[in-house]
Amino acid sequence: MQLSLRLQTDLDLEPNDIGVIVVDHGSRRDESNQMLNEIVAMFRRVSGMPIIEPAHMELAEPSIADAFASCVEQGAQTVVVFPFFLAPGRHWTEDIPRLSAEAAASFPKVRFQVTSPLGPHELMGEVMSARVQQCLHRALKGGSACAMCNPTGGCNMQTAAMHNED
């Protein structure tokens, strides 16, 4: 069941009143920052949520403040900030909550919450398994590179001897 339907059924929340910000660290590499847009598009499709914005904690735009304002402009009365991180750390416990509170200060009637990061989840094991199989297939049997490897030509099988050649 889509997130939008679960929010309505389980929590009596109207999805049009909820904004979700998917925030990553941010990078100096544009292709890394663009990947967050792909993740947000996928999440929008899977979740059925109408208000989802990308944000970078630092080094790139849009900022958490920009994404927060965009959510409110689209009608969000509650903003959920989802750290797209694998594990908890200082960014999750300190930086993202601080940046979110600073962004919310301009909208005193809007509630906000910072969720936990991805962390361990059964589905992560399935995703990891699929990626390992996909990369081994490319390296051993050929085929086109996935979206992750395409810019770099990754998924090539290597040996230590290959790195020691002059």
C-alpha cells in the first residue's frame, strides 16, 4: 500500500497537507547531487505523496530551507525531513535538526519532524543482493552499465596485479 494511503488510513492524515524533504549530504560533484533528484522522483512514484522535495545538507542547492519553503508553498502543514543516510551520526542528531528548525522558524504554524535515517531494514538486504548480482553479471557476462556505473564505466572485475602494473 502506498504511503499516501497508509497516512490516510492509519493516521487520518491528508497527504496534501504533508511535505517530505529527502535530504542527503550534498557533493561538489553534480552527478552525485543529480542522483538525489532521481531518488525523489522514484519515491514520489512509489509513495503517492504529492509534496516531496530534494535538499542537500551542504555543498549544493537546494538547501533544507529552500525545500522547506517549497513544501509550505505547496500547502504542507507538516514537513517530514527524511535524512537519506545509511546510519545515524552527527548530521542526523545535530546538523539536520538544527537546519530544519532554522528553516521552520519562518513558518511558526508548520509542524516538522526529522525521521531516522535508512539504517538496517530487511529491504536493504534485498537491494544489496540485487546490486551484487547486477554488478557481477555485468563484470562476468557483459551488458550495458546501470545508471550508477554508466558515468564511470564501473562494475569491472579487477585483481591486485592489475593495480601493480606500471
